[in-house]
Amino acid sequence: MKPKRLLIPLLTALLLGAAAAATLASASAPPPRRGFPVRTVASPKVHKPRHRVDARLVRRLQRTVWHWQAVMGVSGRTYFKAPLQSTRALRYWRRQVKQIARRAAHPPHRSGWLCIHNHEGGWSDSGDPYWGGLQMDRGFMRTYAPRDLLRRGWADRWTPLEQMWVAERAHRSGRGYYPWPNTARYCGLL
């Protein structure tokens, strides 16, 4: 037989044998000696990275709560001292948004405002001098609408709930349903 033909299989067998011996040597550890405690080296404590929250999301939730507090006439803003990137802050502001949305969806005189709306106009009615579903004029909106609503324009650009809460502010101030004398009579509110 030629030496080249023998050399390649022999080298392959030697390499496989060396790899198997190295694997066995690393897998088998010497047995512990009797009478001596086995010492193990503690691995360094691995800290899981804390889940970071997008602060923009938390700020948006926070602004939503503050917006509805202003629209509903709640005095003072809600604050939370946890950092905006924390999961605690995210959970807190989500809870606050749910609570404020539940409260905002049910204005105290909702059925009265819906009845007036049925006789007045569409929620997006933009005919001058009255806007929105409750037909608010400029003076009424300047008096009872919070600043952030007025930044968005007249009542035809507000949601129906925002329009009802502005009317609710007028009602609470003592005006009642008198800004809508005819339709309030049709609805039996006066």
C-alpha cells in the first residue's frame, strides 16, 4: 500500500481520538475526598436588567389624565413620583386613564345633553355663530371651555363628551339649562 493512503486515515483516527479524550477529561471531575468539605465557587450574581418603559407612552397617558381632569373641572392635577421609565409609573397611569375614562363617559346630566343635541344640531356643526352639537357660541366657549380645548378650535372640533362636559361646567356654575331655553323646554328640562 502507498504511504499517502495510510497517512490520511491514520491522522483522522488520531484527531478523533484526541477530541474524544479531551471531552472525557473535561466531563469527569475528580471525586471529592472523604473528610473534606467540597468547596464550590459561587458564581457572581447576575442581575436581570430591569424592563425599561418608553417614557413617551407614560407621558401620553399622563397628559390624557390631565386633559380629562381639566375638561371635567377636577381641581388639581394627579401626580406620581416614580420615574416615567419605570413599570410602576406605567401601571399607575394606565389605571388612572381607565378610571378617568370611566368617569368622563358618564357626565351627570348626560340624558339632558343628548336630548338638547337631538333638537340643536350635529356634533360637528360648524355654522357661525353656533358650533357643535349643543350649539355653543364664542362667548360661551371662551367662558366655560378649558384652555386646551380652545387651542383645538371651536366646539365643532371637540368630541361629543368634551362638548357635554363644557355644557356641564355651565350647568354647575348656576346657569342650568337656560342657555338652551327652547330645546330645554322641549326636553322637559325647564
